[in-house]
Amino acid sequence: MKFTLDIKTILTVGGIIALLGGFYYSTQYRLTSLEDKIESVDRKMDIQTGELTQIKKQLRKKAN
């Protein structure tokens, strides 16, 4: 049994592989970027929550 591939088939398969690889890596990049942004916002929220807690404590002390 002889199996032959012509140049059109090789180029088509190579193009599909390149397309899927590009999609995968661009998606990974975007997800990593989003994760970094979410972590940054989460850190800011933690800081703001801590500051709000401190302000509430100070207000309670002044009220007493």
C-alpha cells in the first residue's frame, strides 16, 4: 500500500495546524492578561476594604 501526499494537502494541514496554534497561544496570552488584571483589582479591593475597616474603627472610637 503506497501513501502519497501532494503539496496542496501538506499546505492545507500545515495551515490548519498554524491556525490552531495561533488561536491557542493568543487565547493563553489574553487569559493570562485578564488574570493579572483581576489580581490587581483584587489587591486594590483588599487595600480599600482594610482602609474602610480602619475608618469604621476610628469612627466608633470617636463616637464613644
